[in-house]
Amino acid sequence: MAYLSPDPSFEWRMTASAKTETEQALVRRVARGDVEAFEAIYRRYRLRVARFAARLTRHPDIVEEVVNDTMVVVWQKAGRFRGRSKLSTWILGIAYRITLKRLRESSRRTRAEVELPLEPQSSEADEPEARLSRSQSRERIRQALLRLSPKHRAVIELTFFEELSYREIAEVVGCPHNTVKTRMFHARRHLRQVLEDGASFTPSRRLSDVP
């Protein structure tokens, strides 16, 4: 009997098939205990959940816990996903609630930091003054974001990094649509004041006191 070597394209075809399969079909398979379908969802969303959590807290141990706990919930409660929203909205909502829980449990909550997107690489032709100005601007934005509560920071993250609509954000964070608008209004106003007034700006009240 002739020996048949493994088809090198087999694994690629399986991967391509998993990518083209609808996410709702994957979730239904996960609900039936399909480990392969769960692994496909895990690969798609692990880094996205990690980035989301990292912008709410830069503590690596909390980020890792959020990713792991989120995926455990996805595995255990896939049968509850009804497809009324995007799968990403459902998963980010789970990650959001777990992150807030971890922050409440941590004594370091007031020191939680947010990770900013990487700055585009500057060319060698850039003037030192321009590089310094960009660096100072990024630091001012970072300091402004650090003053936001996790709830307000999450709205910024979901709007500008995840590109979700306000209605989708309301589903993620579990609050009314108008509350999302209110949080975004106060967060934007705070950031604008910091950028206009400089690092010396002190808000009249903490954003954590705002809905």
C-alpha cells in the first residue's frame, strides 16, 4: 500500500473555512460543546479583548485575568447569545463587566492607567522641535485620560478604538443610550479643557462623580 503524505493545504483549507463561517454559527457550535469552534472564536477575539482591557488598566495581571475570564464566560454561556447584536458587542460587554469588577477588587484602582495607541514612526528628517512637540502633546493627552474614570475611559475606547456606535456601546456597558452620550460629553469636555489649559488644569469635580 502506497504511503500518502499529508496534504499541506489541508490545514490552510480548514483555517479558511473557519474564517468564512458565520460567527453566529460558531457560537451555536460552542453552545453544543464544540471545542474547535471555541478555539476559532478565541483566536479572533483574544487580542481584541486584551487591547480593550489594557486601555482600562495597564496592570498585566488584570488584563490576563480579563481575557481568560471573558473566554470562560463565552464558553459557558454561548447558548445565551441570541444574535440580536454583533458577537463582538456581546464579548466586549462581558470583558467590560469583568474589567470593572477586577478594578473594584484591586487596591490599585486609582492608579489604573490607559494605554494610548502607538505614535506613528517619525522620519529621520523630522526636526527635534517637532518630535518634542508631538511627545509633549501625547503626554498631555495621556495625563488627561488618566483622570477619567474607567466608565468614561471605556466610552472613549469603544468609540475611537473599537469604532462602535452609541447604541452598540450602550449594549456593551449596559446603560441607556442617553447615558453613553452624557459620558462622552463629559469625557470630551474634560479632554478639551486639559489640552487648551495645559497640565495645570484641575476639573471642578471628578469625572467619577458624573454618570
